[in-house]
Amino acid sequence: MPLLPVPGRFPAIPLLLGLLAACGPRPEPVLSGLGPAPAFRAADPAAPVHWPDPEWWRGFRAPELDRLMALAMQGNFDLAAAAARVRQADAQIRVTGAALLPTVGVDAGVTQARSVASGAARDRNSTRYDATLSASYEVDFWGRNRSLAEAAAADARASRFDVGTVLLTTEASVANTYFQVLAAREELRTQQENLAAARRILGIIRQQVNFGTATGLDLAQQETVVAQLEASIPGLRQTADQGINALALLTGQPPAALRVTPDAFDRLAVPAAAPGQPAELLARRPDVLAAEAALAAANANVAAARAALLPNLTLSASGGVQSAALGTLLRPEAQFFSLVAGLAQTVFDGGALRGQVALSRAQAEALLVEYRRAIVTALSDTEDALVALRDTAEQERLRGEANARAQRAYDIAEAQLRAGTIDLITLLNTQQTLFSTRVSLVQARLARLQAAVALFRALGGGWR
């Protein structure tokens, strides 16, 4: 017959169970031990705080970049794989959390046996019907199962933060690759203009050679300039085409299927961004939060490994009906039940459990180092990006001024060469200077655009 609880007979049992559970190991809090500075060293203290928007790339005012970003958000392979890992982590939470609940099973069957007795006229047949309901539950006195569930939940949080990291990486890669394509095409256009100018000068020199006012050496030198410019064009075309292929991979499309309509390189805007306090940055960086969640999972695993050293109590119960005749299966005499409580404690395992504790602790120590590294990396990335954006903006301004002066000097030199008032060496020098400053200006603008992208990425983009 079933055992019924007697009120007031064991009043201290609930209190005792609560005390036992409170004595179990608990995960250590996640602390980095690092105190970030109150402000960024390279930031302008007078600038208002302006964190990036979720669609920060729209500030460049490049419609084609907006379209490529939308394609990448839909088709990027890394993002799809990261999303699948989130679903895996969510499923692991359900698997691990099941240990906190009882396991219940139902078993029903019919058994038919046949036996042959010695000397009997016929065989004996017997039939038995039975149905059993069983349940088992591991009492989580020391919090081992709870710690394992907390570790799985922290791992799931880390996988979600990893999606944010992949998202930021993808966005930055699309922007940088697109700007490289634009820069290659702009440099290609610049070199074609340089080539046209060099060929124009080559024509003038040939005329002077015919009139005897220039030498064969002068002609050979200019022909060399033309040949060098012609040789640089295929490489620039290759860079632009391969950049489009890279954009196709980032957007998850075959290269032949992607068509890029480039924006005007010199009309791109450079959006502003200014960080707040370093502590705010750490809450915006998914890689820092992922490292924090991974450390929390490791600390929970340490608590679970320590709890495994303690005894575990398992309760199991089963009950059902059993009868030789189907019609008597529901009678009271056909009922049966059992209740079992088991206490298990490992006596000798060759140090496996204590080794697991040491292993879990070492893993947590390694992840603590990675957590600290993620914090310092986030702060360093931001400082580097602030310095790069400041200096590349100044560099682009100075390159623009140098290019304007070189263009003016070249125009004067070409006019004087036609008039025969300067020698060819002077023209060649001004020509080479102009060609160099044109290319340098394109490269300086690309560096500024990429520095802006690096700053948005360092500030966590618009990720939430």
C-alpha cells in the first residue's frame, strides 16, 4: 500500500534539505580585475558623444553600399553558420536543463509463455498482462545540475554575442572591400588620365626631335614613362575585378551573378562618430560580452565539477498493474508499487573527479585571461581607430593641397614646353610629381574611409 506522509512527523526535513542545497558550490562571479580609464586618450574631449547607429554605413551616402549591405545580411555564409550555432546552444540548454526535472516513463506489454512438462499430454500456455508507470529524480542537493544548466545558458549567451561579432566583421568587410573597389577604379581612371597626358607630351617631344630641338634620349625617357603607366593599368583592373568577386562571396552569391554600380569615389561622405566613456564601450562590444559569458560558463562548470565530489541522492518510484487475465487487470490485487531511494558516493576513481575540478579551474583561468584580453583589445582598437581617423583626415587634406599645386605646376610647364622656354628635364619632373600626387590622393582618401570603418567597428557598430 502507498506510504502517506504523517503531518508534523518530520518537520525538520525541508529545512535540512534547504541547508544542504545552500552548502553546495556556487559559481564564482565574473570579474576581470581591470579598471578602464575614465576617457579615451585620443578622443576630443569637446566633441559630443555620438555612438554609431545600427545602419552606420548609410552615413557614407553610397546607395550601392547600402544595397550590398542588405545582400550580405541575407546571404552571408558566416552569419548563417553563426545563427545555426545559436540554435544549437538553445537546444543544449533544453538537454542540460532536463536533469533538473524528473524522468517519467510508461511501459505496457503482454507476455505469453509456453512450457512442455515431462509426460504431459499437452503443452502449458500462460499469458501475463502488465502496465507500469515509473519515475526517477536526482535530488540536486549540491547544485551540480543547476550549475550545468547555468553553464549551458551562458554558452548560449556567448553564441548570441558571437553572432554580433560576425555581424560587425561582415559589415566592416563589405564596406572596406567596396571602398577598395572604388579606389582601384578611381586610381585606374587617374592612371588613364596620366597616360593620356604622358602620350600628349610624347607627341610634343617627337615633334621636337623632328625639328632637332630634342634628343633621342629625351624621347626614350618619355616613352619609358608611357610604358610604365600602361603596365600599371592591368594590375589596377585586376584589383577592381577581384574586389567585386570578394563582395560576391561576402553577399553569398556566385561572382557572375553580382553586378556592382559604383558610386563616385570623391563624393563619398565620412560620417562622424565619437565615443563616450570606455565603460560604455565594453557594453557595446559583442566580443567582450562573449568573453564574459564564456567565463561565466567556465565558472559554472567549476562549481558543477566540485559538486560531483559530493554524494548524490536519487529517488525512483514505479507502480502499475499486473495480471494473468486482461479482465482482472484493474482489480486492487493486481496493483503493485515500489519506492527506492539511493545514495551514491564515489570512493575511489583514480583521481578522475578531482582531476576534472582542476581541469575546469584551469579552463576558467584561461578564459579569464581571454576576457581581459578582449577588454584591452576593445580599448586599444578604439584608440587606434581614433588616431587613424584624425591623421588620415589631415593626410587627405594635405595630399589634396599638394595635388592642386602639382597640377598647376604641370599646366605651366606644359605650356612653357610648347613655347620652348623650358628644358625637358623640368617638364619630366613636374609630370612625375603630378602623377604621383594624383595616386597618393586616391590612396589617402581610401585610408580615411577605412579608418572611419575601423572606428565604427571598434565602437561596436550599431549592434544591440
